[in-house]
Amino acid sequence: MASPEDLKYTKDHEWVRVTGDKARVGITDFAQKQLGDVVYVELPKTGDRFEASEPFGSVESVKAVTEVYMPLTGSVTTLNDGLNDEPELVNTEPYGEGWMIEVTLSDKGQLEGLLTAAEYEDYIRAEASE
């Protein structure tokens, strides 16, 4: 699956979809493939505030448990409660129903530090060849 052009990406394999001063966050298709079948997603509480690069939750798969990092500084406004009953949505729809949290952004200028889809694809290729 190609990385959608309308999203921004981190080197930790999170994606961000910005609408106004809000951003939805999830893990990329590449990340979910590396993890394998997701069996549990731990999310923060609504109202929790995180700085960019801070872990905000974790994803447990049949292979491992990995932390998920906040791509941008902000406060959590919405959780994807659907992941409680269907954590596998992270695998089947990583850029759709598999989103994890929505945040109100503190500094939209931080978007400049994130990768475009093309830059992210280049990053994955470079990482794979190491």
C-alpha cells in the first residue's frame, strides 16, 4: 500500500491527517506490517497533553509490544474507541478506521518537521537497505 499523499509522517512510522487545528494520528501501513496481527491498542485519556516525540500509547501484536509516539504537541480530544473491540482495524485499515487519537494542535508550525508521503517512502527504502 502506498502512503497517502494527504498525510504527514514521522520516522517512528506514525501518520497525521490535519483538519484545521485538529490532527488524527495512527500508525502507518509499513508499521502495522512489521508488527503483525494487532491484538490490543492502549490509548491515553481524553484531555491528556503530550509533547512531540513523547509516547502516548502502545500497540500489542502477536510479535511484540511497541510504543506509539506523538508526532506533534497537543491535547487529546478524541479516542478511537472502536479499537477496544476491533484492534485489528490497525492492520486492515491503518489510514482509515484504524486511526488512534485526535488531538488539538498546540503549534501547527511543527508540521514542517514531518515527512511528506514521498519522503516517508524514501525513508522506508533507506531503512530497509541498511
